[in-house]
Amino acid sequence: MPNLERLRADHADALLAFERANRGYFARSIPDRGDAYFEEFAARHKALLAEQDAGLCHFHVLVDEDGELVGRVNLVDVAAGCAELGYRVGESAAGHGVATAAVRDVCRLAGTAYGLVSLTARATLDNPASRTVLERNGFTETGPITLNGRPGVRYLRTGLTD
């Protein structure tokens, strides 16, 4: 399984390459980031690191045994012991349990290293793989939502140190 690493400045080139290589793959199940994301990537990466340094978010990348970045897992909007979980795994690593393992590891980190007590997440109904990852990691449905114009579900997980 890939190693989970806290996002650093030296991940920028690999992260940009990962996002470019998987852009079409991701767009099949989640909204595309748009051209501006790629054009302004360097500034955005610096801004993410500043948010992380301020404790507002916790960003992670997944690096395989060959040193290739194959995914990312983020905890955003940290406040009052809670954060929202988001993740994406590249096409080459999909279907091999990578997302399930990465979410498990981040849930553990959230409770032990970051002092969080709960996490929320969202997934569209037409993304069963993402919903399965959340459910395998102890997230429970809390209600319907609309996510980028598509029907979805909001999830909650408590007991992060369990």
C-alpha cells in the first residue's frame, strides 16, 4: 500500500502531474477543477501549505513504493473538533483498496495527531465506489444533499480513535 505523507512544498511538481494525468478520470465522477486550477497551481499549492500551517486543514498525499504520487486525502475546514474529509485516488491505483486504506489511516491521524472527534464527508449517489470507501471506514449516512447539481449523501464518522 502507498505511504500517507503530509503535504509539503516539495510535493508540488508530483501533485500537479498527478492531477493533470488523472483529470479526465476524475471528471467522470466529480466536477472538473477547471483550467484555472492548473494555471494557478503554484500559488494554490503555497496557499494550501499556509492553511495547513495555520491548522485550518490537513493535506496528505499517497506515494507508492516507486515514489509515484497516486492519491491525496484531505481534511478541510477544521473547526470545533470536526473537519470534512475529501480524497481522490488516481486511475492506476483505483480498485486495489488504496482509498479504503488511506481513509482509514487519515481517520486514525485525525483522532490521534490532530485532536479531531468527528469527520464529515459527501458523495454523489452515482459514485458507489466512494460511498463504499466511506461506509467501510465507519461513516454513516446523515441525509441527502445536492452536490454540484447532483443528488448525493452526507456522511458522519465519530469515534476517530476507535
